[in-house]
Amino acid sequence: MSLLADLLTPENVLLNVEASNKRRLFEVVALAAEERYRLAPMATVDSLLAREKLGSTGLGQGIAIPHGRIRGLERAIGYFVRPEEPIVFEAPDRLPVRDVFVLLVPEAATDEHLQILSELAQKFSSKSFREALAAATTGEQIYALFSAP
């Protein structure tokens, strides 16, 4: 089983999110994480924004993988987010982002964090995966795509 299957659930798939920019998208995820995992919303938003200041997590081809370290988090969690309209993410190809995988990891989860990012990058590098993801319309369908080996 992939690492992604352990950190994403169908409930952590947020579709048609009203977010016109990165900050608003991060706020939506932070509120969902507060409700589900009792994480402090501002700590989540601040962590994600701090990482973005180091360089955009936009990969190109409409994909971004923002990630942040969260003090007190016991295990990595993920959210897949699709905004209603693609948003600017300063991706290398300058295209707006339509599919976002937000990764939240414990403050000291270095090796696991890198393995998860590697697995995500590998998935997103596949054209057939990106096409299947674009066609998926439910949390269950998207979860199944990320959970597949």
C-alpha cells in the first residue's frame, strides 16, 4: 500500500472550493484540519505560507503540492483540494493550479516527509494519472487514484 493511502481519506478530498488565491485555499484546509484533527488553523496557514515564501510549491501542469510542518501533529495527513476556478500559484510554467495536494507533517518527520513528496511527484508526473484525476468528480474516486500502487 502506498504512503498516500495512509494520509488521504475520501473525507479529506475538498472539491469545488471557493478560493481565489493560495492564502484562501490554505485557510479552507486549515479550517477542515481544525474540525477533523483539532489543529490550530493559524498555525496551519502560517506553516504553509512560510514554505511558499521559500519558493512556490506549484509543479506546473496545473498541479501544486504545498506542505508544512505542524508542531504537535502526530502523523502526516493530506488533503486533496480542487478550487472552483484554477488559482495562481507561481508554477514554473506560469499556468494556474487546478489540483492541489496539501501535505501536513509532524515537525520532525523529515524522512517520511521526503518519501511522501517523492511519491506525490511520481504520481503527478504520469500523464495518465493527471488525466484520470481531472476526470474524477468524487472524493472516493480521487482517494482510489492516490491509493493505487
